[in-house]
Amino acid sequence: MFTITRDEKRCVGCGECVVICPQSQAGTSKPVLVSPGPGEIPLVSCIENCIQCMSCLDVCRASAILFAGAHIIPRLVANRVLEDQVRRIL
């Protein structure tokens, strides 16, 4: 079974995982990740919509995100628009 967990002790609440997730963008009816508010720990909301791109894992500066049971697929193309959004936050 596929799961996404985060280590609440390591998570700094930056929200970068929510920004980079293609399935959590504004207008998504059932986002995978949601941020309750600035500085708060993001929640896994709808794991069924996760496409297992692992962008959230890549961008997590605290290494607080863990995947279990994921089908690892090589990523050949980076989504430049999402990368630019994260860079603006940093």
C-alpha cells in the first residue's frame, strides 16, 4: 500500500511541498497536500490523487517527507513552472 508520511519533528512548515505538488495546485478539487496556514505543517489530504512524482520529496529541505510502497518511475522532464514558483518562495 502506498503512503506518504512526514516527520512532524523535522518539518519546518515552509509549505514548499504544497507549492511544488502538481496535484495540489490552486483549483484542484481534491489536493494531495494542503497547508493549514503559513508556518503550519502541511497535511496529506487526498493520497488517491498522488501521481508519485516525488517532487515534494525532492524539494523538502528538512527531509521530512517519506514515501512507502511507491512505484518509483524515473522523471525525465522537470516542470519548470513549478520550479520557478518554489524558487520565488526561497
